[in-house]
Amino acid sequence: MSYEKNHPSFKWQGKKLTKEEILQLAEEFSHSKEKHLQEIADFFKAWFNEDHLIEVQTSGSTGKPKKMKVKKQYMLNSALATKDFFDLPEKTTALLCLPATYIAGKLMIVRAICLGWELDFVKPQANPLAVHQKKYDFSAFTPYQLNHSLENIDLVKKLMVGGGAVSKALWEKIQNVSTEIFETYAMTETLTHIAARKINHLEKEENLPAFQLLKDVEIDIDNRSCLIIKAPKVSDEIIYTNDIVELKNATSFYLKGRFDHIINSGGVKISPEEVESKISKLIKNRFFIAGIPDDDLGEKLILILENSDDNFSKEDLKERIIKAEVLDKYEIPKEIYTISKFSETHSGKIKQSETLKNVLKKTE
């Protein structure tokens, strides 16, 4: 099996396409005003060029977002590992509803092209299944999409959910659906998931299984109890993460939390420090950005402001931030909270965790 040509059973929107026809389609998409079509076009062209490397955008799981080049052979290896783990043979029907900008969307296309799947696509949206109303063997959603697709989620036999945490409220909603739903542990550096676990059809949340490794992956932990990944089929380097885990055995682990402060809101990873930097000139008082649990997004981004002025308007501040147009739409705070005085260290440094707890206590 080679990444240099498409599988003879590959179908795109129900039609078999040759490599030449795929590139013709890419040329059409590249002239579209629709961003998601342009992203697909760019990936088609990059996949079938002569370079054995392809550029991908990291999401920030192991540091600041950056661009990196990876081997196309490694992307094929990842596709094969998914095929084996989830038992997804040739002619699997699948739905692409994630942006082709990032690794999850790119790999769905690679799986289809190289494994001979029949792939439909829709513009990334809250309820992807509302478009075609077709049955599929497989798809991949963010928790946000899953939460908004529950009415017709039974159209998918097996579903991967990743790119964010599955809230307790969402977990409860999916227990009795017929779809087999798997939560994945994934990042750009490992070319999507290196582990997965089934999260529905369970009697109690406490019965959630450990994440099970895909083949050819080894794990360990560092002195922070953070996961170390050795996956030579998809990465030349050993990957040191900021994810705190508990190892069950050599092939499985429980995810306990994040060592760093990255906020994962609806599958979008946001650096609070970067947001603070962008809006620092707009706010005179001390403030910081944080993430709190949210049933819809997994986490939602909030702004905590030190302010004792009873006449202060949160609505005016939010409008000022939006009008400044310095933030992406995902970076705009969902809520603004105020507190008269931040908790501090002896040196005057803000104790963010303690301050956040005090703020949330006031809202209970």
C-alpha cells in the first residue's frame, strides 16, 4: 500500500475518482469562496505532490502552536493503525466534518484515499448529520458536534470523539444510543490518536475504561507524572506531553488532567497568555484569562477582572474587546467575572487558582 496513489475503491461523495480527477477537483475547490473547500483543495494538492513530507499545524498540546513537516508514510501508518483498531476495512462509509486545516480532518481524507473508503464531506458545523441524513460506518466529531447531533447520532455505527473533554452531562446523554462512541487521545505530533476507549453503553461513569494504545506505541511517565510517548511508526522523536496520567499497565492509561494552562474549548486549544497579551491594552485593571467546565464546550474561556466599582459594566467591556478585533472568535470571553481583590503571594503575584475558586464561589 502506497501514499503515492489512491486506493481503487476510494469514493468521494459517492463517485470513484482517479488521482488525476482528485487533482481536478482540488483545482475547482481552490477557486471556491468557501474556506473548508479551499482547505480540502490545499490538502489534496499537498498529498499528491512529489514531496514525501507534508506540512501540518500543531494544536498546542505540547507547547505553542507551530507548523511542522511530517512524513506522508507516517500518515499512512496512522491510517492503517486506525483501520486495525476500529475494524474499518475497504469500502467503509465515512463522513468528514472536521476542518482539513488540522490533523484530524487531514487524516480522515488520508484514510479514505489510502484504505479505499467511501467518503462524504460536509462543511464543519454543529450538527453534521443534518445535511445528508445517511447512515455511515464511521466518523469523527468534536464533543461540541456530538452534543448537537444526538437527535440523529444513530446514523453512525462507530464514532470517534476527540479534540476536547467529554463532559459528564454529555456522557450521560450518549449511554443508550446505538452508536459505539470512542473517546480518543490524540495530538498533531502523533498524527491523531495513539489511544482510544469506548465511553458509552456503561452502567456507571466510574466504569470508564482506560485508554488503550494502538499498535506500535509505547508509553511511560516523567517526574511530573506526564505522559511520554514513543511511536516510531508516526514520529521520529519521543514525545513529552503535559498530560498527567496514571498508567494501568504497559498498554493502557487513565488521563488525569493537564499540567499546563491550555484551555480546550469546543476542540479549539487556546493559550490564556496569548489572549491576555492581545487585550492587555484594552483593560486598565488587573485581569487574567481562565477556563472553567462547560457542558457544551468542555471548557469555556472566561475573563476574571479585579474591580470594586459597583457601576462597572461587563457588557461595555465585552463590547470594547469585540470592537477592537484583536481576538479570534474562539478567544472572546464567554463570561466576565469581577472580584474586588485578587488573592496574592507575598511578593504580589496573583494566585490565579485561588482567585478563580473565590470567584466561582460567589456565583454558586
